[in-house]
Amino acid sequence: METISDKFIKSLQDGRNVWLNGEAVDVTSNPNFTGTLATIKYLFDMFEHPSKQELIGFKSPKTGQYVHTAYLVPNSYEDLLKRRRSFEEWSQATDGVMSRLSDYARSRLTGWYAARENYRKYDEHFPGKIKNYYEGARDEHRMMCVVQRDPQINRSQVPLPDEKEAGLLRITRKTEDGIILSGAKMIATAAPYCHDLIVYPLTKLNEKQKDLAHMLAVPVNSPGLHIVCRESFAADSAKQMDYPLSSQYDEMDALIIFDEVFVPWERVLLHDNPEAIWQIKSDLASNSLAYHQAIVRLHTKLEFVTAIAIEIAAAIGADSYLHVQEKIGKLINQVQTISGLIIASESQGKVDSHSTFLPDFCYIETARNLGSTYYPRAIEMLQLIGAGGFIQLPSSMDDFSGPLSPLLKQYFKGATLDAEKRTKLFKLAWDLIGSPLGSRHQLYERYYAGDPIRNLAVQYHSSDKQHYKQMIEKYL
């Protein structure tokens, strides 16, 4: 019997145009993708594992089959906790290193679906379109990627849509059956493994730019759509012992080029409406549910860095040093801060006008903004604790099977670990702090949520400052 994961792998053989190293590739067989696909397959297999089904899924009201809990519209505090447990299960299975396993995009979609009636005033067909798309995506285990950013061609100005050199994604033609698109979007993390791209602009547009103001669900195998991948950071299976993270968790990032791509009207969720796009981009239900998932994953990732730091300090006998204890204390402090904010967001959650129980966005926003500095700081702490030990490692774990094995076992051992285990530990850490994959993750955690300065400014503008004003008023 064909499993859900088997169907998923087969579904990627759909004629999509994925480009790597100047060639069109089949992601299901190309060695740069097979390690990550094996990880995704392992996660999908949980839907058919009796002890995991309830942890990561719920039964679809239409099919009665288990689907991912990211699609669960929370109507209570208990529902919100169920969502968190499912995010934790997948995050812990990948140590928080895979950031776009689609549960983020699925949560965004679930929020829009829950708040769909808010957008009827912009387009009477929107509630029906988003309902149909949500139910199909839920029941078909569809993987999605949210892609919003424009290519960095000229950031000194915001061009109008008729300036084709700017590369902005625009509607070039409308037909009875749908629209035609040209332009580009970045950064589409995990796009080679997805079925659909949820596309909409990130910036606020005006009426002169309404040709850019659209929200679409675009199949990745659409003719004329090209997924142009960055350099692969995946290590092949033969190097899994030397690069345990790169060999399994390289999600891949891509530039999406639309060369006269057709999108049928049922997949055009909103169009030609800057105000509607700005409102749906800022939608509280979608933002709250999606970023709730994001900070749960962040918490797991910070725990992972902390665990490595603790093990390394013990392995080299540095855990008795006061400055090392201080650094690990700071790492633990970061983990507990994010944990507290997750709990606070859930316990202070409220039911909105559509009977959706949403986590308190103030705490989520705070955790998200802290994450852009917490993760780089955690990596720096890890670098300082391991120091030169990260540089002086055997070229491969295979060296322990070579002629110098007895000497290597003598000089690479640690205070609490033998040479091979100590080397495995340090190679794990190096994959997180020094490999191309590790460098990418530092950049990702800084900027995946947008400009951290702008995000803090948004938090300033959106916060209720009257409480603070009243504290000072009696002195004035």
C-alpha cells in the first residue's frame, strides 16, 4: 500500500523547473536533495505511526484521515496547545534546523481561512476561494512556501510596475480563465519541495502600483515558472558523520522567476487592490498562528545550541571555568525567556470575532524580535566555548580507521569523551557554526522575519503606550 510519504515524493515528479548548477534537475533523485527529502519522508511517515498521529495531526472533517495540526483552526486554549505540541514534535525531530517545513505557511493559510469573512468587502469570491484552497491543501498534505520579497536589483527606489527592469512581479495580461504573470520573487525557502507558492507583496503599495497588488496560490509546476536554487549546502550520505546537519537539513533557498506564468482565477485570491493586500499581509489571525509556530521552532533551536555548548564544555573540562558557566547561563536564560513568552502568549490568548482562539500577539512579537539577536548571540557563545577545538579536527571520521588511529585516539580525546565521540560532537557543532549551512542559518535567523530594526519600530508604534504615560503623569 502506498504511504503518504510515498505519495508526497511521487508528487514532486510533476514537471517542475528546478535549476541547480545551470541544469534542470529532478529533486527526487538529485543527490543535493535526497538527504532533505529523506528527512521530510520521515516526518510524513508519522501520520501513519499510531504513537505519533495524535501528536502531529488531527482527523480531517472531510476525509477522516490524519492531517497536520497546522491546519487546525484553534477554538480554545487546548487547541492552541495541540498546535504547539505538533510544532514541537517536528522541530525536535530536526532540532529546529529546518525552518520552513510548511507548518509556517500552513499556519498562515489557516489564519486567513479563519478570518476569511473580513475580506469579503474587497472581493465577494475571496471567502469561497480561500475555503476551497484551504480544504484541498489540508486533505492533500500539500506543502507550501510563502514568498514575498522582491529581487535586490535597485533598493534605492520603489519603481512603478511598468518599469520591467525592476523585476517586480506584475500582472501583464488578464483572460477569461485567469491572469498572466511576469517578474521575480525571493527568497523561497524549501520551494523545490513544495507544491504551491503563496505569493503576495511585503511592502505597502499605492493605487499607481495596483498591478503589483495581488495574492496568489501558484502551483510550482506551472509552465514558465523557474525555481533557481542557490549553491547546495547538502553533504552527501558518505559524509553524514562529518556533516550531520548539512546531510539532512538543507532546505534550499531559491529565486522564483515568472516568465509569462498563467494562474487560473480560482488561484487568484486577491488582485489589483493595495488596501486588501496590506490588510491580509497584516492579518492578526494569520500572523499570530504563523509566528506562534516560528517561535516554537526558535525555542527548539536555541535549546539545541545550548545542549551542544554544555556537552562541549564538559568534554574539554571547561565547565568549571566561571566565564564558561556565565556563557552557558546566558544560553539557558535565552531558552527560558522564549519558553516563557510562548507560555504567556498561549495563556493570555483570546477568542476573536470569528471564534478563533489566538495567542496574544504582543508576546509572540517580542519573542520573534528577540530571536533575531538571540540566535547569533548563541552561536557566538558556542564559538567562544569551543574556541580552537573547532578548527583542529581530523579531516574525516574515517581517519580513525587509518594508520594513525592509535595516535588520533590519544590526542583527540576529551576529559569525558573518547576521541571519536569528542570529534563527532565537535563536527556537529562545526556544522552549525562554520559550515556553509551554519553560516546560512545565522543570516536566516537575523532576517527571516524582515528588517529587525523596522520590526522593533513596528512594535513601538503598535504598543499601548498610555499605561507608561500614566505612570509618569503624576509627576508632571
